[in-house]
Amino acid sequence: MLRQDVVKPGDITSVPTHPADDDVEGLDAEIAIAQNEELLLEQVDAALERVEAGTFGVCQQCGREIDAERLQAVPYASHCIACARDQREQIEKPVRGEPRRFQ
């Protein structure tokens, strides 16, 4: 049972696993990549619609022009840097409940 004692680099346990477990881990990565590609395609399609509508390069939130450098880096960008940061902060901000009231 030497095979059960061998641990792959990066593994933190010597508990034997079934070979199918490795396949599932690879499948999860492939699903994540496919989801990312789908999201990018949606963003590119939306950018093409903005080109057709004449609103490409205009921030969808504040209406200001998106910097050319940003569009060169992220051609499908729909928000200026400031609005994109605001959105990210809103997503990352912890949700807090009502403040405690002491009686």
C-alpha cells in the first residue's frame, strides 16, 4: 500500500483519494474558465451594442467620457475608473445590520 502513503506536492493530507477526485478538480477549473469566457463575451457584445448606439466610451453610470487609456486596456469597459471603483467598493463592502440599541 505504498501508493496510499504518497502525497502529491501541495497536498496537506496523506488520506488516499479516488482518481476521480482529481478529475472533478480539473472539471471545476474548466467550468470557471468557461464562465469567465461567457462573461467576457457578454461584455464584448454589450460594447458592440454601445458602438452601434453611439454611446461607446461613455460611462454607463455617470455619463462622462471613459479615458482612452482605460478603453485601450479594457476595450469593453462600460464605466469610468471612478464609477468602476465605486461599484467594486459597494460589492466588497461588508453588509451590516441595524446598529445595536442599548436600553
